[in-house]
Amino acid sequence: MKKLVQKYWQIIVIAAVIVVLDQWTKGLVRANIPLSGRWLPESLEWLDPYARIVHWSNTGAAFGIFKEGSMIFTVLAFIVIGLILYYYPQVEKADWSLRLAMSMQLGGAIGNLIDRLTIGHVTDFISVGTFPVFNVADASISVGAAVLLFGVWMMERAEKKNKESTEENTNTSINEVTSE
């Protein structure tokens, strides 16, 4: 059990924080805003064209795509959760970006899965401009993907720099040998 906790404690903590925040915010929206209703403090009415809180029901995927795929996305969420939990211990501890991305995506998948299993749809509430309405779980999945891309980019830069440094050292060594 101790070994299991050592392997998974980081992903569990990050995912749990995301799930708690996601479920808490969705609960507030469901309790205080009628379905299809909207909320924005009077002092921020000028913000209405750009951002507002709405109560939206989503049976599809993130950001409202594939609206009638609730059962498919429920099954897919279980598969994604299983894959993340399987592969997470295999990721090197130094690869913080992949570990963080997996943790964020796990939290997002669990947050939306809880909605699908308990109320039959996902509650979305963040509305920005004309962008599809989303929630904390959706944002976590998307930011996790961005963190992953950033991490890959950083690793590629480090490898390129390391390769250039190695080539430079090799060229310097060759020049020293030929000049003697």
C-alpha cells in the first residue's frame, strides 16, 4: 500500500483538487441559476458581451461537441482514466510536464464523469464571448493538453541544445587533434 501511495500521491492530490473545485462550482451553478439562466453582478454588466456565468446542460464532449454522445463519452472517460492510471507510474519523475498534464486530464475526466453518472449530463457554466460554454473540468483537460505541448517543446529545445553542445565539443576536439 505504501508503494502504491508513493507512486500515485501527486496525481491523486492534483486530480482531487480539480475534482473538488469542479464539483463545487457546478453545484453552486445548479443550486443558484436555473437551467439556461445567466448571472453577472450588476457592477460588471459591461462585461456581458465578453464573459458571464450561465447554467448549461451538455450531453456531449468538452465545449459542447458531439452533443448526443453521452454514453460513448462515459465509456471513453473510464478508458482514459484507466490508461492515465496505468501509464502514470511509468513516466519519469523528472518529466514534470507530462505528470502534471496527466494529473490535470485525470481530474477533468473524473469531474465530468461524476456528472454523467449522477445527473446524466455535464453542467457547463463558463461563457466567454462566442466560445462554447465550458466548466472547470473542461478547462483542466485543455490546460493539461497545453502543458503537455509546452513540455514537449521544452524537451525538444533541451535536446537540440544538448545536441548542438555535443557537436560543438566534438568539432573542438577534432580541431585540437588536427592542429597538433
